[in-house]
Amino acid sequence: MSKKMHLGWFMNFSRSTAWNGPWVLESEAREWMNGDYHIDWVRSMERAGFDFAMLEDSSMVSDGYGGSMEADLKYSLYAPKGDPLSIAPVLAKATSNIGIISTASTSFYPPFLLARSIATIDHLSGGRAGWNIVTSSEDRAAQNFGLDKLYEHDERYERADEFVEVVEKLWGSWDEDALVMDRETGTYVDHTKVHPIHHRGKYYGARGPLNLLRPPSGKPVYCQAGGSPRGRQFAAEHADTIISAAQGIEDMREFRDDIRARMLRAGRNPDTCKVMFITMPVLGETQADADRKYEEMKHPTKAGVDVALGHMGALTEIDFTTIDVDKPFPELTTNGHRTTLEKFLKLGRTPREAAGNWSIRYTDPTFVGTPEKVASEMARVFDEVGGDGFLIAGGGSRRGITEITDGLVGALQQLGRVRTSYDSDTLRGNLMAF
């Protein structure tokens, strides 16, 4: 029997994608903040059997492109954006099985506040909460939290290691049987089963205990996306699912094999972590229809170039307006997303070439076609890499969502490569089901 693949979707709590394209209601493009659109999106994913929705986040209005907020706001790249920890409970209560993973930065949240928020979502969802652990990469975001600039790249991961240690102590500060509800003695919680943690480390201090029962899942699912050597090590030591932007079978296999080797060295079973490769399939009713869409993506307008370079400016703190778009890249370094910059520089000799390829960066050329053809190619790549699944990027319009959830997933189900029903009512249970 062929191995099944896991599926997730890379979402944001905004309406930046395709807001001015076809198949989008104007009222919906304006009123996405009420959550209705996102509820429908996640319900469609649950109907298709996705493991989780991963809600990304950022905490700034970027002026990394040309020293102005114009590109960010004109093209709604990083703003406006709502708080994923606020929409997650809404999505959880509107669904029954799908996991809801929220992004929260170890550079900006106090451990106690984050531990309490994630635990609350886990209780509200019955064990379907996840935490996408990020260390952030933008000085502009840091300045919204009283910092002049972010900590150095590898130090951010050192801090994150201790951050995870603290939140796990807080979640464990309540014994599983602390809630006794003893009517005879009038005791709701047995105080002997709730413990201060008295953590005093290099970066964080917390007395504890958490003022909430331990999460029903014990420890919510950890998601991570580090691609640098230090990021990979952090993910291998902590993550239950890892998001990878690796492209091509060799790159994907190298990443997954490296993570599994690092997990073994860390004393972990590699099968307890699912590596999800980001992909953005291009679907059409016919091959010609999909090919036309793909060609249009490969040749962006000036606005498309600005969008690509605006994104990269926000992620890397490099102002690409100071670089001639038609001349070879100079040597560039960043304290931001290092792996993202490295991959971007490989997309073309010049910024214009790289911007053109950036729009298709998550699209394997074979993932262009009818749902049946793309499903077959995804299964082939999955088998050659060795698993574990794919994280869908893109979408946006309701039609785009349906093309994936009904068209592509329907074709994958016909091949027996994805679930047709959930194995568990918890996120960890579904991730570990195969």
C-alpha cells in the first residue's frame, strides 16, 4: 500500500492575496477582519482532510523597500494583518478535527503570556493547537517591542531554546490530576498538585505556576521553519512538524535526511517529526490553461517585481531599491532570514530575474496541470523524497481554495495518497497516524 502524505496550508490573517483579482467579493476584501472568510477557508480544508492550518505572522509595517511604507501598504505585503492567536480560537470553535497552528515569536512574547495563550487555545480546541516557533528577523518588528534591533541570528535561537524550556515547565506545573472537584471537601483544585517552577536562566525568569490547567495534549504541537544550520538544529531538537522551502527532489531529500540525522543525534525518533515541503501547485481545467497561468507568473509586471523585492526587503532588511534591477547582484548579507536570502539570490543573476522566478519559487514545474496530473506528480515526488507531506501556499480566492480542496485533494484521494477521514480528534494524533 502506498504511503499517505500529510497536508497543511500556509495561511495569514489578512486579505493580501488576490484581493483585487477575479472571484473575490469586494465586501469580503474589505471585511476579512470579521473572520468569516477564514472560517470558510479552514472548514474547506477540514472537509478535505488537511492536518492543519498554519497561521503565519509579522509585527510591523515594513519600510524596507525604498525606505518607505508605500510598497508594503500598496500591495498589502505585511500589513494589514490580524493576530493569529486571536483568530485561532475562532477557527477552532468552527471546526472539529483540523489542527490550528499559530505563529508567535520567542523574541517578543514573554514565556508566561505565550504559554497561557497556547494552552487556552489547546483547551478550546480539545487538543488541536499548535505553535509555530519563530525568532523573527526584522528590526522594524523589534522596534515595536522596545528594542533598537534584533538579537544576532544564532543568539535568537539560543534564547528560543530557553524560551521553550520555560513554557514546557509552565505547562507541566499542573499535574494531570490536579483538578479534583471534590464536593465532600469543597476542593476544586488540589493545591499540592500545582507547582511553582522557579525558573531563573540566562535570558528568562518565571516563578510560575501557570494559572491554567495543563493543555489537554500535554504539550501542543511545535512547528518550525529554520533553514540555517542553527535553525535546523533547533527544529531537530524541538519540532513535531517542520516547514521547508527546499525545492527539487535532491534539495528536499537532503533537507529531510539532515533533519532526521540531527534528530537521531539529539536522541529523538525521526518518525515523530513530519517535514512539510512548501508548494504552490498551478491548476487548470486543461494542461494548456495551467501552462498559461504558469507563464504569466514567470513574467511579472513592474508591480510584480516590486512585490517580490518588497517582500525580500522586509525579510532581510536589505533595501533592493539601491540595487540596479538589471545588473548582477552585489555581495549581500543579512541578520534576518539568511536561508531565504540565499535561495532568492539563486533565483537569477539580477534582481529582475530573481523577482520573476520568485513568483514561482514554490511551484515544481511538474506541479502545473490538471488536478489529476498534479496529484500524480506530487505522489511521485513524495515517494522519491521519502515523505512526509506538503504545505500548500497561495490560494486566496474561494475559487483558488476550491481548486485545491476539491480538485487536487480529490484527485489525491482517488490515488489513495491522502486521508479520506480523520484518524484522531487531536492534531498530534493525526500527524502521528501515518
